[in-house]
Amino acid sequence: MKKGEYVKMNKPNLFSYATSELSQDAFLCWLMNWASHEFSEINPPLHDIGKKFIDAIFRKHGQSCPNIGHISITRQVDGLDILVVINHKYAILIEDKTYTQDHTNQLARYRVAVEKRGYQHQLPIYYKIGNQSNYDTVVAAGYKPFLRKDMLAILQEGYKRNITDSIFNDYYQHLLSIEEAYNKYKTAPLHEWKGLAWQGFYSELQNAGILGEWDYVSNPQGGFYGFWWNWKNGGDCQLYLQLEQEKLCVKIEVADKEKRAYLRTNWCQKVLEKSRDFQLHVKKPSRFGNGRYMTVAVLENYIITNKDGILDLTSTIDVLKRAEKLLDALTVVRTNQ
């Protein structure tokens, strides 16, 4: 889901409009504040869910949550979204990302800033209700990803206990609607897939061993969600595969401007000829580009569906694996020449 994408719900929902990270910060602070002992009698189920959220954060770090005696919650501390201090000792750092991602060295900076405030015992959390291709930089900075599925598991318990608070239920339904749209690639025809469904599909490919990265690619035609992988050395260029939603592209990266025209023509011919060995019906693109990254061959409709028009994941992955073998064969031939 990219910022501004609308997810349909059955009734007006506060969080359909309160989509900023500041609004989500407020909900997280509100939920954790319910864990305070002073609120245990006002709404016991909500008090318990607040405690379960904090306990889940400790468990993310492989630690047991202490008995909560004192909670201090502060927003926007040295740039950090939320700082929660439990019992004057345990510092929970929450960097909240809805649809954006971490950048530069911000996560490490926040840890240093909190340490300067005297908190050595830190539990850094990267809270994300949207989706991203990987969390390598997050983990490298010592943060634990706390994802939509993690929060849904906690909120589900509150739902089962019939919590009637409208803020709680709106947020729960908001996350459910995102999750439903994310998983739509499993149950909906291809023409109904929106941005979240493509994210879900690409993440499924990663889980199935297609080792690529995905993100939104902006262009004058309106943009698309792309997935790229299987980079190979082609001598004067790099070859790789890229999914542009319903289209599979064989692409090359050429740094030398003087060689681009020759290499795109040459590799187009090689790919078209060799693709027959792998039962891939690729074709020349409708037009050649002339930039650093160029498409040299296209396979339309690589996604295999069943008789009902629903994704056949196993057959689709077979197509992608054959495309990988095509590039492997081309670059092995090139290397051996």
C-alpha cells in the first residue's frame, strides 16, 4: 500500500482519515498507557491488551517483561517517534513507519540519543503496518521489526474479549482491511489486484525462494510495483529479471553510453533465440529504451491462473525459475566464450 491508497471498509473508520504516522503514534501511546495499573479497573480487557503489547515488545528482544509499576511515555524525543520508559529503567524505542522506510542513519542516531539520556537497557522497535521488501538495515541497527501481523495477533485477543472501545476497534478493523487487501492475490482475479495485492504477491515469491527485492517504481505513465532479481555478469553489462506487475522483463544495465545501442540489440537476439530452450515465449519490446537500464525482451502474462482466473502459484514460480535458468545459460555461454 502506498500512501493515499484507499482501503474499503464497511463503515466510516477514523484511521481511514488519520493515516499519518503522528496519528498512529497517538494510538500506540494510548494503548500502552492503558497498561498503567491505575487503569486496571476502568477497562480490565483494554488494560490487559496494553500490557500484552508491552510484553510482546520484550519478547521480541528475548526478554521477560517485568511487573509494570511505572510508565513514562514521550513523543518526538530527539527525532524518535516514541520513547516509553518502564519502571524508570527499560527504554522502549519505537520508530513508527506506516508506508515510508528507514533512511540514512536515523535508527542508530536514536539509540545514541536515548543512551545519552541515561538509558542503557534499550528495546528498539521498528513498528510497521505497511510492507517493505526487507528489514536488513533495521535489524543491523539493533531494532526488532514489529509488523502488522504481530499487532493483529494482539488486537485479536481484545476483539475476542469484546472490547467495545471505538478507538480500539477502529484501529483493529483498519489493520484487518490492510491485511485483507494484501492477501487478495490469493483469492481475486488478476485484474482486481491493487498495490497491496502486488506487495503480497511479491512477498510470497520471496518466501518461495525467488530472491529479489521489490518497491514502487514511479514513471510518467503512472508507475508500477516492480520486483527485480537474478543479476548476472554479461561482460559489458549486467543482466537481470524484472517483474512489472503482469509483465516479466529481461533487462540489461549498461554504464557505457556508447555501447548501449549495440548491447540491447545483441542481447535481445540472444535472449529470443535461447528462450525457446526453456519454453518461454518472450518477444522483443514494443520499443527500445536508451538509458542505463533497458528492457531487451518481454514475457507478457507470465502469471499462470486456474480455470477460475485465480493465481496458480506453483505454476507461476515454475515460469520464473525457467527465466532464471535462461539467464544462467546465457551468462555461462558468455563466460565460456
